[in-house]
Amino acid sequence: MPTAAAKRQQTQQIIQQRLHQMGVTGTLVHLLKKMRVFWATGDFDSFKLTTQWIRAPRWYLNHQRQLQFWLVLMTQTIYLTMLVQAIVTLMRRREWAVTFVALAILGLTAFHVGLWEVEGRYALPLLPGLMLLSIVGGRELPVWHLNRVMRRQLTWLVVVLAAISVASLWQTGQATRITDVVRGNQGNGRYVVSTVQKIRPGHAVTTPLAVSGKSNVLRLKPVSTHGRVTITLTKGAHIVKRWRGSANELTTLNYPLTAAGNLRLAIKNTGQTPVRYGVMAANYSPLTGRVTAKRHAYLQVVIKQQFIKPHALTTGAASLAVVGCVALATILSLGRLRPETE
């Protein structure tokens, strides 16, 4: 809209129209969904902000989903603990500092859930206040004095819960299958400028590809629907594979399983009309991450490894190891509690 007044008027019309369409029940459901996004995850959308790494350990790049599976469990456990201890603080404390922190948390929640848009990461400012309330609530928890019988009973309870957790995690890992893993990604639209590059007849464009693991699938983003091209994928002096055909047909390219390393992709226009491909314009090298003096264009590509047989998200051995360590730490903590005085 050309003016601020016109924008304000259009916004009011949109709000009124949506409230009329949703009604009272739909509006309440909508606010509940926003509340769930704002409060329910515990990871504050942190994993979605790190989808494209340039320099990171290869073991992390090749096992992001498996590692994030355990990180999510850990963050949600910590988040739930903080919520419980914060509730204890609010129930037992009537001090101005506690009230101020609680009002700040409620005010930010009301703003995003009731008045503004909501994302998981928008709840990150709640974390310091929630941590403060949790620390205070942890000091308010009673000190347990356990005799030998109670300790033995709690130890067996921990063992039973650990067995249930191992079975649940193993079933979850088996039910969630990984069919492909991203090995390289250039130009995902978050930290680069997406644009289009024209390739004239007889001309070619080359771009380097950083691949963190074995790969066998390459995806391009052609914009043209006509025009013939020759696409060549090389690793060093070896030609991995060459494709010929129209640009719109050569979108998902399969090639023999290739080890990790730097590849090079070349697209040559062999037709009579120009072809266009999606490119990323960046002031840094996608291979090294170093800032360059001039902005360069790199083809937008996604490199994946597709598995013949889908892989489970995690294994029973990993579940047993993680839960066993947690259970052992819990049992040792129970043993350090002061015994009940006779």
C-alpha cells in the first residue's frame, strides 16, 4: 500500500474478516495453537536455524537428525524441569522480584499469542526469567531423608522406568525412518540472496560443491521450461556422470554413490534458446566460508544420499546406552542423599 493510513486500513479489514470467518470458537482454537507453538517445544526453534553449515565436524553434518533426536529429548527434559520448579516458586513466594519476572513472562506471552505473530524462537526471551524462577524453585524443594528400604524401592523404580524408556525410545526410532540425508546445500534462502542467472546458447556455468558424506542424488532449480543442456558432475579429474536433455526434465539427477569431497558441477546450454537457473548471490565462498571481495553467483543445489533401505532414527543399543547412563546417575544420586535419622 502506498501510505501508512492505507496500510492501517487494509490491516483492520483483514483482521475483521478473519475474526468473522473463524468466529468465537475458531478464534479460541487459533489462540491455543499459537500458545502451543510459543510454549510447547522447549528448544525455542534452535534446530531449524542451523540447517546450512559451511564449517562443522563431518560426524555432525552426517548425523544431524540422530543427534537432534537426543538433543530434543534433553532440552525438553530440562524445559519441563524448569517449568515445574518455576511453578513451585510462584506457589511459595510472594516477593516483588518474583512477581516482576512472572509479569514479564506473561506480558510477552500475551503480546505474541494475542496480538502479534508467533514463532518458537520468539519465546527465547522467556528463558532467562524461567531459569531464574527455576533456580529459586529448586532451592524451595524439600530435602529428602531416606532410609534403606525407601532407597531400595526408589532404585527398583528407577530400573523399571529405565526399561520402559528404552522400549519406548527404541520403538520411536524404529517407527521413524530416514530415507535420505542432505550432504550439501547451497542457497537455502536464509542467509543468501536468491536470484536467477541466464545461460546463453553455447555458454556454461560451473560451481563447486562441498559434500560432507557419500551422495548419489543432486537437485537443481531450473527456471526455464525449454532449452537443452548438458550437465556434467566431476570429482577432480574424474567424470562422475553426464546428463543431456531439457532443463526442466533434468531437475533430480541420480548418479553412482560417490565418496565425500569437493565436486564440481557444470551446466552448458547446448540449445538455441537461453535457459535460466536459480542461483545464490553470496559474498562468501560456499566451500570455505571466507568472505570474498566481490559477490559471486553459485548454482542453487541440494546434494543427498538416498538409501535403498530406510534407516531407523536410532538403535536399541544407543537407547540402552543413553538411558543406562541416566539411570546410573540417578541411582548414584539416591545413594548420596542423607539417611533418615533414627
